[in-house]
Amino acid sequence: MTLIYQRQVNGPATHALIIGVGAYPDAKMDKFVPGTTPELLKDVRDLPSAAAGAAAFCDWLIGEAALEQPLASIEMLSNGPAPAHSHYDWLGRVPPVQVNDNAPNDPRGNPAVGVPNTANVTAAGTQWLARLNAVAGNVGIVFICGHGVAVTSQPFVLLADLNQNPINPWGAFINMYDLGVGLKQAPNVSAAYLFVDACGEMVTDLYVQNPGVGAKFIRSNPFVGGTEKVTLMAAAASSYFTYEDSPATGGRFTQTLLSALRGKSARNPSGTAQWGAYPIAIHEDLKSIYSLEQRWQRQPFEPVSPMLPTTTAAIVTYPEPPHVTVNVVLDPTQALGIGTVSIRDPQGATLHTCPGTGADSWLQPMRASIYPHFVSASFTNGSGYRDVEQVFCPNRSLYHHLVNVR
């Protein structure tokens, strides 16, 4: 059963489809047939992080996300090299966000979820789309991770039955761009957010063999106009790779995206106490958030957003000002380890003081605010640096806030 979460919502709601493709059992050496099996499919590596990423995104959706329209359902498919990767149990573990008095439930009798093969993705997608189209104003969310390729710059994600059909070994995929086109043309959908944690490797073999439509569950017509209400963000641009972190944490794109959604990409366009995460802001911030993790800097990160909406709706809102990140850098950088550097509120009270770890920059989470704050740097006489007090506004994350103390 793929429906893992449902809640009665009166009026517009959010419906999610979550897919983690972490195992490709038919694309292994023991299934390789020389002269028949494509060389690229003779030993496709499993991705335990795909199941972990799908679970992490579900945890956030259920337990944290203050969505513009309340969460009403989640369809989930997941697999991996271990049996646990085909299970997801949120009930009793992730306290759900409260919406009036309607408590959600898990309609399954056990924590098992379906295998993300072509048939199951098509069936789950069809059920998800039916709920999405049922009420005007509904919002759709799709999160998918697994091995991916790019076909004419369109992100494809390869599904678990890859290479199962010897006549069409590349036929197990979902075209996320085509899904986005169809959602633009769906009249009852007010917004849709599609997130793809997969590589954008160019595979000529797939393109030349014309493998068909894959898992398709929405009508789309490239010659018919739609409404620019769809966000499609992918971890890797065409010809680029994306990378895992640890098998238990999900991919780097997934972690970066969740950091953005949890507040690092918060914006306050109204100047009031209303904070939200908007698609264009996340698109702007992804590389900056990624750069904060020093252990990831050896590999490139080239996310891409083939679709961004022209609407101004937030993906999530925050009941309280979220934590944004301020990365303070002194010029010259060595001055950071010599002086006293602090952040003060509008009344002058010290909020945070740099711990003086000898790093080149000071990375400090703090509450977002629409009011001016101060960063101050003071030095002892003879240090060669001047004392500085600088005004800044933490109304968004500041990934490289430079303070000149020369």
C-alpha cells in the first residue's frame, strides 16, 4: 500500500508523492547479457541514501512543514539494498503538525511501502493526481531521489525495474519535466513543487533507443499553454552529477533543500511578521547553503530549476521568525582570531559573540528580524586593526557578510 498518511481537510489541501529509488536489482552483473544488456546497466550501484532522503523529507512534511494549504495525504514508494529501506513508520515517531481537530492517520496495517517500479509509480501517481485534482486550489508536492539522467535538459529519474525488460532496458523512468508541464495545465492545481535529487548525466544510449514514456500518469500537451505555477528543482544540471553524504542522511541536495525549507531561505516580502520560504529564494540560496558545509567542497554542486513560478505563494510559512544564518567575514580574515566580534540587537544588547576558534569566518544562526542589528569588532591597542560597528539586517541569511577592519 502506498498511501501512508491521510487527514480530512475541508477545502484546498496539499497532497504529496514521495519516491526513493535506492535499489536496482535487475541492473546487476548477474543479470548482464553480453550483446543485449547496455554496458551502462550491467552494474548500477544501489543508493541507500535515496530511501533515507525520502524518509527525511516525509519527516519534515509531517512533523514540521507549515504549508500554505494543510497536508492531507502522502503517497510513498521506497526501496534500497536493505529491507528497512522499504519501510517507513511515522505514526508515534513524528508528531504531526496540528490542523484544527482533524488528526491524521496511517491507513496501512504495517510500515511497508511499495517498490518504486514503473507500475507502482504509475499507480501511486494516478491516485495522487486524482486527489490533487479533486478540489480547486489544491497544492501538489513531489519529492523523488535515485539515479537520474538528463534528456535534452529534462530531468529523468530511473526506477527500480531498470533493465527488467530486455526489449526496452531503459524504459523504467519518470520524466519530471513532462510531469511539470502537465501540472501547469491542471486547472484545479494552484501550485506544485517538484524536487529531484538525481544526477543529470547525459546518456546518449537512452535518447537514441527511444524508450517510450516511462511512468506517465498525467496528460501533457507541449503545444498548449499553462499557468506558471510549477516549481521544478533538480540537484544537477545537464551533464553534472550530484553526490551522497552518508547512507543514513540522504543526498547532499536533499539536506541542502531541507535546510532551505527549515528557514535558511526565509524571506519577508511584506515587511510584517510574516515569514515564508519561496521558490525563487530557495533557487537563489541553494549553492550558498551548500557552501557552508566544508566537507562537501571537493565536488561541484550545480542545481538547476527548469521551472519557476510567477506566483508569489510561499511553499511554507513560519509561525515565528525562523533561524537564518549570518556568516561574518573580517577583512583581513586573520583579524577574526585576534579581536572580539559580536552581534547586537537594535537596543544594543549582545546576542552572540564569536567563540574565537581560529576559523576564517564566523557562522552564526540567529532569529530573523526586519529590524537593523549591529555586528561589532573591537581590538586591543597595537593590533593594527580598527574597531568597527556595522549595521546589518538579518531579514534573510547572509552567507558572506564582510566587515573591513583595516
